Amino acid sequence: MNYILAVFKSRFATLNFANLLKDNNIPVAIINTPAQITRACGISVKFLGDYLPKVQSLFLRRPNNFDGFYSVVKTNGREQYFKI
């Protein structure tokens, strides 16, 4: 199953965004940011790709420390990351 990462440059912004999504009944997980995405603070918000339109509508104003959304695709047991 493919998923999306919301990547921020600060832990504070990451945790605030995770709480915003939880408050809107979107299941999330806080995970370590993959090493391939190096511009981040070290943790990211993980959610299923099906929720992306709702997440984007909640995220109207992107703070300066937002790095982007990344689609994570598993192929043959290997993950690939694509900036959305």
C-alpha cells in the first residue's frame, strides 16, 4: 500500500500538523524521515494516499518550514520517494 509523507524542517511543525490531521479524523503516524529525504528535521507525518485531497484542503497556508509532500511507492520490496 502506498502512502504519503508530509515533511517539515522543524519537529514542532511536524507534530502540530500531525495533531491537525488527527483532530480531523485522518489516521497518521509519526515516523523517522527516510535518509533519502535529507532536508527534514528527522520525523515526518505518514498517512494513506487516499487522504491526500482532504489533507491538502486542511493545509491551506504552508509554513516556511514545510518541505513538501512525498509519495512513497514500494516496488519489489524497495521504497521510492517522489515529491508531489
